[in-house]
Amino acid sequence: MSEDVSILLVNPIYAPTQQALETQYQVHRLWEAEDKNEFLASVADRVTGVVTDGGSGASAELLARLPRVKVVSVFGVGVDSVDLDYCKAKGVRVGNTPDVLTDDVADLAVALALASYRRLASTQDYLRAGRWVSEGPAALTTKFSGSMVGIFGLGRIGMAIAKRLEGFDCQISYCNRSKRTDVDYHYFPTVDALAEAVDCLILAVAPTPSMSGMIGSDVLRALGPDGHLVNISRGLLIDEAALVKALQEQQIAGAGLDVYVAEPNVPPELMAMDNVVLQPHVASGTVATRTAMGQLMLDNLSNYFAGKELAAFVA
Ligand code: 8YV
């Protein structure tokens, strides 16, 4: 009986999914606890599952306080914040929500590239401030169609981005752990070499903690003064101080960002720049996709407790 199963919910998730979860299980809301250590100790004897999102994940510290946990179900595809080594060592299964969000995330990546090239945010500000009337036409921008785009991480989402870019006649290159045999796109073994070769670098890789800050001053310098950086992966990939400097000094032309190092906090320097387009981590944020993610997250959980294989999992 799943109503007898106790789940730790690390943070609030999409409301209809949370409601369904709370109908089906005994849910303990971690974020509401004043003293988290005390709270975890009080539920440790009964919690057997954890539900979390891509940002909060589940650390080894958290899981070690809940020794009966056998499954972590992530509301998101990214599992970089889940301690997979710990989970594998302890036999904890980890479910996630791939595929159902691929289209939306790829759509937003292309939207951010277009918005960066065509300066959609600052040009809209220009219009809203009445400057079209008082000063005349806005400044010209840069053509996106036909440009050279590099995708760092040609997995499911990277491939969906590439498919869309073909519609814009872009010349597509990529950097992956290994060369894919099913595409003709130009392969670069390092992100530095990829950045050197393209006008627009799109980060779509599933990051590991060791990739922290790897998009730093060297990569940005290689991207160059006509280059645009788009990130729909994880903030940790970018050395944000180096990015701020590169944008301030026009070492690159612009950036389109959906993710940040310390979400929901965004470096104030980025907020103030008109060569950056910022989104608050919303790439998968449509009703249809969040509904599908919620269903998959719930299916992973119910499959586990019914003794069946998880619908989608990484461990
Ligand atoms: C979500 C994500 O924003 O899937 C991921 O890894 O980062 C996003 O889809 C997040 O997990 C839900 O809050």
C-alpha cells in the first residue's frame, strides 16, 4: 500500500505533481522544517524514498541521514546534484525524467541564441522606453541563420538542438566525450577547439562536478568578439566571474543564459548588461512538459514500490 510509504520531499515541485504525490504517499516536506537535522532524525526510521528536483538533488550527507532510503526520484533529467557514487554503493535506485523535456529545452536553447544575436531583450527595452519615437530605429544586430554553431554535449537535447539549427541553415559542430557515428557534424575533441571554430557555443552537456567552471576565460577568448554563449545545461559549467569580464570587455558579443551557479541568485553584473538575455531556469517550464515530467517522476516511484523496473533511471 503506497499510502503507508514515507517519502521525503526535498523542495516544492510542480503543484499538481506534488498534490498527486501527497495523495499517494506520506510526504515529509524538508524545506518547511526549521531544524533540518532534527526533522531528518525524526523521519529516518520510516522514509524509504526521496523526491527532489534537478537543482537540489540529494547529497550523500542527506542520504546518509536516511539509511532506509532505497529510491531517489528526480523531477528533472539532470542528476548532477544527486550523489550517484553514494547511491550506487548503497544500492539506491535513481530515477529521472529524460525525453519528455527534450523539445522544450531545445526550443529554449534556440530562442536564447536568436535572442542573443538579435538583441531581443535590449531592443524591446529600447522600444518600451519610447526611444524608437525619440531617437529613431534601433541599432542593427547580427544575422543568426547560416552561422557556425557549436554544441557542447550532443546527447538527446544536443541532437534536438542540432535538428532545429538545420532549419536555420547553421553549420553545426560539436564536442562530445566521443565522436558520434550517426551524424556528419564536425567533431572537436575539446571544448576549447570547438569554441575557437564557431560563432555560437551552446552548452547542452550533462555535467559532472569535475566540469565546474570549465567555460572560463580561455574558452571565452577562443569564442572571440563575435561569439555568443548559450547555456541551458547547468550554471556550474561557467566561471561566472570570467563571463562577466568577457562580456564587460566585449571579448565575446553576447550570452543567453537559463541557468546559473547559485540559483536563484544571478550575478548583479549580468543583470545590468544589455548584451545578455537572462531566463530564470525555465527551459522545461511549460505546462505540458512539467505535467509529463511529473507523471514520469511518479511512475518511477510507483514502479519501484511495486517491485518493477523504473521507467527511466540513471542508477
Ligand atoms: C527543471 C532541470 O527545472 O531537468 C532538469 O534537470 O533542470 C529542469 O528541467 C528542474 O529539475 C525542475 O525544477
